[in-house]
Amino acid sequence: MAKRFIFRLETVRRLRQLDVERQQRALAEAIHRVRDMDNYIGDLNRELRETMHTDRGHQERTTLDVAQLRTGQLHGGWLRKQVLVSREELSRREKRVDEERRKLQDADKRLKVIAKLKERHATRHRELVNRAEQAETDEVGTQLFVRRPGDATHGARNVSPDASHLPPLPPRERLGVRV
């Protein structure tokens, strides 16, 4: 019976798989932060529109309250500044997402290298097992042929001890047997 295939770099493969999973979580967290910032900017823009709408409503009245107009302008200016600062932060977070995505791709490449190596080792193992099984089958067949029942000598063939009349055997390397 053939030996079972054991991939000696399985621990490395598992570590690289864990690295890929860690990078996936980091990427998901970075994407979540970008969405949060995008939602925050949307909220600021909505509040800015509402403030501008409220200020216009105050201006349409017959009497103007300067303090209320000034407060609306200050609040609108603060909101605009917050939108700009938040957009800069959004840009930084998007760069972080790109960086995390690149790290994930690198980790995935390293994992695929190990997976290909594992497949090559498994293929090589299958070929060796098949070759060994074929050699064993050939040997059994040869032994059965040599020891056929019904021969006059009961399994021993009348072969002269001098085998000079036989063609030379091919080198072992050509038969696929490793020395």
C-alpha cells in the first residue's frame, strides 16, 4: 500500500491563509470607515442645505434679524469647513483602502504560490505511487509468467545459463526506475 501524501509546508499554507483572512478583515474595516465618512459628509451637506434654506426663509420676512443671519452664516461656514476637512479625511481613508487592497492581493499571491506548490507535490506523489504500483504489477506478471503451472519443470523454464542469445537490457533510467 502506498504512503499517504503529506504536504510538509501545510503549516506555512495555514499561516498564509490566516494572513489573507487578516488582510480581508483589515480591508473590510477600511471600507467600512470610508462608508462612514461618506455618510458623515452626506449628513453635513444635508444640514448645510437645511441651514441655507432656513436662512433664505429668514431673509424673506419683512423684518431682518441681524443676529440670526450672522448665526446662520457662521454655522454655514463651519459646515462648509467640516465638509472640506471631511473630504480630505475621506481621501486619506480611500488611500488606506487601496493600500489594504494591495496588501490583500500580495497575501493572496503568496497563498497561491503555496497552493501551486502543494498541487505539484501531490501530482509528483501520485506519479511516484503509480510508477511503483506499475512496477509491482509488472513484477507480479513476470513472476506468474515464469512460474506457469503445466511446464515440465513445474515453473522453471528450460533456459540455458548462458543468456548471450538474449538482447541486452535497456538502462534502468529508460525504464523510469530511479537508482
